[in-house]
Amino acid sequence: MLKTMKKIFLSAALVAAVTHAQDVSIMVSDTSFAGYTDDIVVSVMLSNPNSTVGGMQFDVSVEPSMVMLSGVSPVGIGSSFSADYSSLNNGSSRVVFYNGSGPDGISSGASGSILNLHFSGSTVLSAVLGINISNLIVSDEDGVIVSAQSSNGNLTIGDVIYLSGSTATADVLETVEIDFSITNSGAVGGLQFDLKDSPNYLDLVSLETTERTAGFSVDFNNVDNDAYSRIVIYSADNANIDPGAGSVLTATFEVHNNAYADSVSIFLENVVVTDGIGGSYWIASADSATVIVYPGYIEEPSNLQAIDGQDAQVTLTWDPPTGPIPDNISEDFEEGIPDDWTLTTNSSQGWYLTTDCTSDFWTVPVHTTYMCANDDDANDDGSVDYMVTPVFNVSGAEAVLLSFASYFDGAYSQSASIGVSEDGVNFTEVYQLNPATEWVTETVDLAPYITGDNLYILFHANDNAVWASGWAVDDVSISFTSRNTDRLIHYNLTEVGEWVITAPKEDVITKYGGGIPFTHRIDIDNPIVQNNNRPVDIDSYKIYKSFNATTGFEEIVELDGNTTTYTDLDVVNSTTYYYYVTAIYPDGSESVPTNIVSAGPVEWIECYMSDGESLSGQTDTIDISVNNESLLGGLFFEIEDFPDVLTGENILPTDRTAGWSLSVLDDNGKISIAGFGPLAGADPLQPGDGPVCRVVVRPLTDQTQTVTLTMTDVQIQDISSPPVQLNWTAEPATYEVMIETQYLMLTDGYAEPGAQMTSSLCLVNTQPVYGVQVDFIPDPPFLTGSGMQITDLIDFSTWSVSSQHIGNTFTLLLFDNTLSNPIPPGYWYLGEVLLDILPGSPEAFTVDITYGEMVVSDSYNNPMVSVGLPSEVYIGLPPVSYSIQNVMGELTSGGTGSFEVHMDNTETVGTISFEIADVPEYLTVTSVEALDRFSNGVIDGSSGEDSDGENFYFLGYDFAGGVPPGSGGIIKVNVQMNQDINNPNVMMFFEEVSGGDAGANAIIAASDGMGLFNTTMLSSDLGPTVPDKYGLNSNFPNPFNPVTFITYDLAGDGQVNLSVYNIVGRKVKTLVNKYETAGRKATAWYGVDDSGSPLSAGMYFYRLTAGGKVFTKKMVLMK
């Protein structure tokens, strides 16, 4: 019958097509029964205000499942219905309630009991069980499903226990009492439960019984490494706690010193309550106690830093509160260096105590008193600095954590590390610091490296054998309790910041002589977002600022709790500001301030230079510019030129420095520039950007150079009193030094032993020449020089010429006495040098003439780059020699001319070959004619201008009988002159000569001299002038070896004495001692004394006495 009715009911439910909107509610009544009751009856109530009920089905479960459904019976308004149930596999039971006697159901609007659920509780003493209804389906009298809802109920069997804890408030390190109460309907013989606080801010101090537990005993012990406390309340006399409600225990707790403002829950776990005979009561509830910690531990932020010396801003960084640090050992160095700390070094400095470790090229942000190892300050290489703690007994320590504040930026290859040792001698490196551009709190776990009971800790600063930076350390703490402290970095390094770490200090100084602005080293626009590992969130930070270190602080900004950086832009340069930071906690509590830091923004002046270029020996100007926002009163620039080839000669003001006192000094390879405005009665330098002065520089070098100009030192002062030194940055510049080479040469020639010959001296110069000193060295030394015959094609009227042959060197000296009549740029024949072939010299031998020291000077007596072209002298009469003679025609634009080539030969010549160069290239060969001596010869078709159009090439033959020995012309060369003639002469030289006999066998050939086309305008019209005052000029050259030239000015006729003295004042040589007429005079000194003996190298003085005046200058003789 039951199965049939289930099928009918379910079939009606499944075929229903429409679900009515009426509500039907059934609920399980809360019911109480005594323990061990055989038949427990739980009533099910119905409420159907809008729908009839024809039947229903639902599942019944008990939580926990201590009793099982044993029967169902319709009652009340459902008494006419039938009911049945079946057990399901999941432990629940399915109940079917249906109308088996007729078609009408329970009319709408009914309310009351419809069904009793029967449970067997004969084995249950005490429990509170949940009677739960699920999977409810209700249909009306037509079998249509209607909406329905169910409510669960509770079944209480026997006596049950309710526990609870009270609520109290306390602050850190205070004690607080918490009452624990029970509500019991039966007698209680004893209790046991565990107490666990969360967060772990409380320590259980004591327990006391109450009036309800008078005569009872109470004990507790800590379990699972103090994770919780186990409480036991019992009666040795088997007394009971009477039924009732109220406190049975008072517990006293102490609040930890690191307890943040918070609500601490004290949970009651693993509760056991027994009756008088040992049975266990059901614990209906165990409500936790609460301790409100207020205001609690309020930690301030730490490690506040202010970056000093920024332009128009101050950057602040700080570390968030991390919770109390359980330090066992701490040292902040505020009282000095502890006596039991050991400091050793192989440097001149080592570790030392300071409040400011900043040096010229290493800047440390402001901090309290700290220890520092500054290799930059020591200024020596190979610095290895050790700072060692005293020995610590770490026996039995489970954790050894070293924490310290550190500033280590790793600049210039500096390294920093932590080492440990058991004996204080042999250390093992365990931690290598990473660079950062701020003070950082470092934490190192030393536990893995402990090998015994003793522990020494080493702070090792190492410059790695270069000129490096340093390391600063403060606030050292050693804890034997584990904790988690993050290493906080607020900014990433820029490329410049990364470069500084590894770059040699010299390179950094060269590029950033004034230091590197903080904002160039770090990515200040993108602070690092900090991870929140704090025990409690921080709502915000407040930043306070003052102009005074102790008073007047005002809040300037409140920042989000995840922000640990701030840049204060509301500042004025050259003003000192003081700051501190507080933390705001979630309950609104504000921490005490951090340490107070100070910083002064200072204007960074941008300095830069213009590039320059000139020939060696010539000048250019370098603009020195500044970009400033403040009024400036003083400027100083030190400029290093590398390579050191520039000399600063003069300085010129600009519109910005009108009226300023400016000076320039060139010393030790650096150009120093100083300028003062207000001190010189001029206005300060106004804010602006542009040149403040122009420096006239002159390079001297013998090769093309790109010179790097770097400001290695700059001092810029404002107009305050006393003046403030402003920071600066500088950009390098370049100076291109170009070279124009001046050339000297002697022509080839020949002479017999014991005879004298002449060799033409020629000059090719791109700049005006005021003096020439040249040493000719014959190799082998079979000839000597005896003088020079100057040409009349150049105005040498103001020039002095002297020569001397000492040893194997012939020295020739030409010098313009007036320094106003130079040899202009061009191609010049200077004259004939007289050479004497030594008697007995071997004939048929060629002497090479090379060059020793050679100086071609400009108007400042500065040597220009010069090169001597080698030449040859043949000793004896060569088998064949060539010369240029009978030059016809004036050098004019578009003109024509000719010259003859003569040949002197001691043997019959069958083949003739030579190449002639014209300097400058003004000539073009138009034709070649054979002269009498070569009338039977053949001019080869290849003769004429060479393929480059530079030289004249000649090749001829006379194989009929050859040219017999003799002398005379062999060819005439006709030439066309260029239209563009800029030089007053053209010199013609033999570059290659050769010859052959009638059988075409080679014979020795030589050339002699040169040829010359010239114009009629050959010399300058400047004549000598009479000086208007007496004077002694600088010798040339200086230093010198072996000869120098001294010029002096005589404003009138009179007796003149010019003498040389050694360094102790003894006269060694009288150069002039006679009556002379007015004019510029000159004489040469060859480094010998009055007896003609050579003097030793060193400094000498030359003194002129004339016209009642005495002049003295110094010169240096070199060997």
C-alpha cells in the first residue's frame, strides 16, 4: 500500500504542468526530553494560508546523527491523512504524508500540527540535536506542485552545558581579568577546556575559582609550545557545581608589549564537562571571551632619511613599522665605540665614529652617529677595514639574526660583507651586501653558519685595491628570536646609478666632477611599491616639517599607508628644513615621531663649455656658461685638458659679467678661472643661461689631437653672507687641434774631399715663421757646416743668422729680431748652406744628411710641427750629375719660361733619366728640346708630365756613340705658367736621377742644386724700427741644446753688457760688452763659458745692463 501511494503521489507531482504561487510552510518544533527517553516525539507544524495541501514528501536528518527516525504519525489538522517513511543510504529518512481517505486535502488558511516524528533516545544522556528538513515537495488536492519552504528545529535531550567568556579592555603590559561562565541544568562534577588567544597577544598569569566553584581546584599548563593553555576544574571531594548560570572561573592575562590595538579572541576548545558520576554533558555552545587591546603597541616608522643638496626639493624615505624587535644585543654607537669592539685596517683611516662620513666623491645621507669606513677619505688603495664584535655565547640558540642599518652604494668597485668566526681570527664570509643609494636595514640569518658555542661577527669593508668609496653602519642588533624583516629599497637605480657602482672613480670624477645629483642616480619618478608584511596595516603616514630642530613642526601631508617616500617641493634653496614622520593605525591612533632629520635644498648650477678648434700654436676662445636661478657673487672653474696640450692665455668678460674681476691661470696641466662680481664693485650675476666668460687658449702639439675638456672643480657662491657654496654639474667639451706641417730641405750635391760646396735650403710653410733652428747631422760625418749665405729674394734685414758645428752636428739659427717681419706662408728659397768636405774623405761615397732637433717658431716663439726632408752629398766627382741652369722668364700668371738641364759626366753616357718636381705646382711642360751635347740623342716618347701631372719625367738615349765626358746643356724644357699664381717663386728639384753607359749599363748618377722661377715682388716692405724703450726678450728656443738666440731692445746708443750667470750667481759667459747703437739686437749663446768649455745642463740667468737699466731672465740648457 505504501509503495502504491508513493507512486501515485510522485506521479501526480511529475505530471503537474503548472506550479501555483501559493506558499506552504512546514516547521519542526523545538523539543526537549529527558535523557534516555525511549520515544521522543517531535511535532511538525503546517501553515498554508493560500493553498490546499493534498500531500507532501520530505527528507529528515539529525545532526549529529545520535538518534534515528523510528516512526511517523498524523495528528491534529492532518489526522485524516496517512503517513509513512523509509530509511535512505545517506542516513536520512524520507517521509510521505498523503490523503488516503478522500479527494479533499487540508483547506487553505489552516495552521497547526500535522505530523509527529518519533525517535528512539534510550541511549542518549545529553545532547542538542538539529532536526533538519530537506527536499520538500508539496502538492494540492489536484496533485499540482505548490511552492513550499521548511524550517529546522532543535531537539534537546537531557541536561546540556552553555559556556561563555566575558569581555574586558587593557593596554600593553597591563593585566586583565576574564570570567568564564557556564549555564547548566544538571549538576556538574568537573570541567576541562583549552584556551587559545588570537592574535597571540596574551599570556595566562593565574586562575581563581568563583562562588559557584568554591572548594574546587583549578590547574593549567601550556601545551604545544605554548600554543594554548589547558584548564582543569575539579573537586577532590567529589562535590558538584549546582545547576544554574554564572561564573565558575576568573582568569588573569597579561597583554604582550607588542600587542597592536586589536580585539583578541580567547577561544574555548576541546571542552569536556562531566556530571557527578563521570558522564559527559553535551556542550551546546562555547562562546569565546574578548580582550580589547587599546591603544596597544603603536610603533613609529623607522630609518627616516632626507636627501640633502637637491635642487628645489627634498626627498624623504622611511621604513614602515615592522613590529617590536626582540633584540638580545644592540649597539647604536651614540655613546661612542664600545671598548670590546675591535677595529683593524691596513689603511691610513679604517673604521671610525662620525656623524658625517661624506667626502669629496662619496656622499652619505644624514643619519645619527654611526661607524664608517671611507676609502675615499683615506685616499689610498688596498684598504681592507675590519670591525669585529665581541664574542657571543650562542650555545643552544635556535636562531641568531643580525640586523643593522647600512649605507653602501658600491661606488667605484667597493665591496662590503659580513663574516663569522668561532675563534675571532679565521672568518668565513656569509653575506655580501647589494648596493643601494639609501640607508637600508639589512637582516642576516647567521644560524646556518654557527659551528660552536662562540660567535664573532665581522663587518668587512674592502676597496679591492682601487680608489673606491666606503660603507657606513649603524643600529646593530643581534637577536636570538626568529623574526621576519624585509630589506626595503625605495628606488631602483638608473643606468647612471648602475654605472657608478663599477666604474673607476677617476672616470666618474672626470665625467661628474661636481658630483652626481641624487635624481640622476635613482628612478625617483617610480618608487618601488612595498609589500605589506606588517602584523597590522597602517592607514596612513603624516609628515611634519619645521624650520627648527625642536619646535614649530606642522603637518604638511598625509599619505597612503603603502607609501614610504615623499618629495617635498614646497622648499626654497639654501634653506634648512627639519622633518619627522608618524604612522596612523586603523583605530586612528598616531605613533610617536620618527627620528628628526634635516636637509637643505641647494641649487644645482649647470655648467658647460663650448667646443673649440685651431691649429697647433694658434688660439681660439672657449665659452664658459652657467645656467643659474640664483644671484651669484663668485665663480671658480678648474678645467682639465686631456691630453695636456692647451694653455689658457687670456680671459674675456661677457655681457653677463660686465665689470667683474676675471683672471685665468694655467698651472699643473689645468686652466683655472676665477671671477668676482660684488667684491669688484659689479652687480651679481643675474639668473639666466649663457656664457659668463671666454677663455683664450692656445694648443701646442706635434700631432692632430681631440682634446677632452673637463671641469674637475667648480666653486660657485651666491650673494648671501657668508656665501653658500652651490652644487654644480658640468658637461665636457672637446677641442680639435689641427696640424699644419712646415717643411725644410737641403738640395743634393757633390764635392771633392777638401772642397766646399753649397746646398740650397728651402722652406715650405703654412704659417708665418719668425725663427728657424735646425740641426743637420751628416752620416757618416765626412762633412761640416761653415755658414749660410741668405738669399736676397726674402727681406732678412731684421733677421740674425748664426751657425755652429759641434761634434757631428751643424746647427743653423735664423731669428727675426723685430718679431714683425716673418717669412710669410709659402714656398721659399732661403739661401745657400756652406758645407765643407773633410780632406781625406773616401771618394765615390754618399753622405746622408738627416735632421736632429728642429724648431720652426711662430710669433709667440711656439714651435710648430716641422719635418726635415733628407738629402745626399756625393763625395768626389760622380760619373754623371745633373743640374738646372739658365732659368728664363719671370713668374707671372699665364706666362711662359724655360730652363736647361746640364749634365757633367766623367764617363760616356748612353742613357739619361731624371724626374723634376716643381714646388708649388705652377708649371706645365709644353715641349722639350735637345741641346748640343744631346744633338744625336733620342728623346723617349714617355718624356713630359707624369700621369699625375705633378712632375716632369725625362728619358733619353744616345746609343750611336753616347755623350762623351764633359759638361754642358743637354735639353731645354719649355713651360707654361698657371693662371693662379699665389707664391712669388717656383722651386725645381731633382727627385729621381739615373744614368747608363753606351751599353745601357747603370752608372752612378747625382744631382746638384735647384732651379728657381721668381717674380719681381719678392720681399716685405716692413723695415726695422727703433724701440721706444729698453728691454730684454725671452731667448729662443728655451729650453735649448746646443744654441739659443737672445734679442734685446736699445732705445738709445750706449754701452751694453749682456752676460750669463749660473744658478749660484757666478758669471760664466760675457756675450756682449761694447758700445752699440739703438735698435733691436741679437746674439747667440752656444752653452759654453768664456774659455769655450761646454757647461753642464741646468738653469742659467742672462742679464742685460744698458741705458742705466738692468734686466734679468732665465733659460734652461739641456743635454
